[in-house]
Amino acid sequence: MKKLSLIICFLLFITSAFSQNSKKNIYSGGMLFFQPGYMITENEYQDIRHPDFGIGGILRFYFYDTFTAGIYGGTQRTSYNSSYSENSHITVGYGGPIVGFSRQIGQFRYSASAFVGKATIRNLHIEKQDSHLLVDAHFYKYSTLVYSPVLSVDYALTQRLLLTLQTVCLTSKFDNKSLYNPTFQFGILFNR
């Protein structure tokens, strides 16, 4: 799967390099360093609805005047209270390809993409804890597919440096449960 993703990215890079004129961007990539969101899911013991934070990255190739494709990934984590503990947490790590549309107007670039990728959901649910001793705890790990729309607005500070704001809603079904994670993502991208 990794080899296939790398081959696809390489082919998109070659396609984009020959389809652009010299004044247009070929790609942008960078870090999404501030990602506040709200996780909605459940486990066998309770519904989980709690704010979360994360970190991630994106690499987008631009070709022709309106298309974009690339790779996207990150992680979201939240801690939540259970019956007798304040240390339960759930983490979602995800990554995969994105495809969509993009348009640059002045210093702004608008993109609407779709993301589908693999995800790993890890949940440490602590039912009972005595000081630092876990009396009743359960660890769940699921591998699943996650998908989301990715809407972004990039603002060019310089020709090579952009600020980006993205909205996503990570969605997944696993073990007869659902995960929804609407998230705002702020970051810095570098152009070429």
C-alpha cells in the first residue's frame, strides 16, 4: 500500500510538473500544527463526546487549473472521564490520499477535496482506578477506513509561504460503532 501511494504521488508530481506554466504552483505541503476538534464515538461502557486536539500534515499537488491530489494524515486525541477515573483516552491516527478541486484567486487558494485512508483507533477505557493502580481497565484497538471532506483556504504570505485553515469531519465505522470528528486545522504550507 505504501509503495502504491508513493508511485501515485510520483506520477501526479510528474503530471503536474509538465502541466503547469512557470508562474503557477506545482505543490504545497506542510504541517497542520493546531487541530481543535470534537470527538463523538462510543465503547462498550459509555458514549464519548469530548473536545480533542491533534497534529498532522498535508501534501497537495496542483495540475491543470483546477485539480489537486496528494496525501494527508494526522492524529487526534482526547481524554475523557469515566466512572471512577479521569485518565481514559482515545486516539485516532489516520493517513491516505486526497483528490479534489483547487483554485487560486489572488493571494488565496480555495480547495475542496475528498480523503479516504486507513486509521487506527486506540481506546484506553479505565472503569476504576485506585491512585496509580488500574483496577478495571480495557484497551481497544481497531483498524478501519476513515473518510472525510477536506475544505481549505490558504493565504499566501509570500510566494513560497502560506497560512492554511482547513475543516474536516473524520468519519468511520468500526465494530458496529461510529466515529465522527469535526475538526478545524491551522497550519503553515510551503509552495513550489
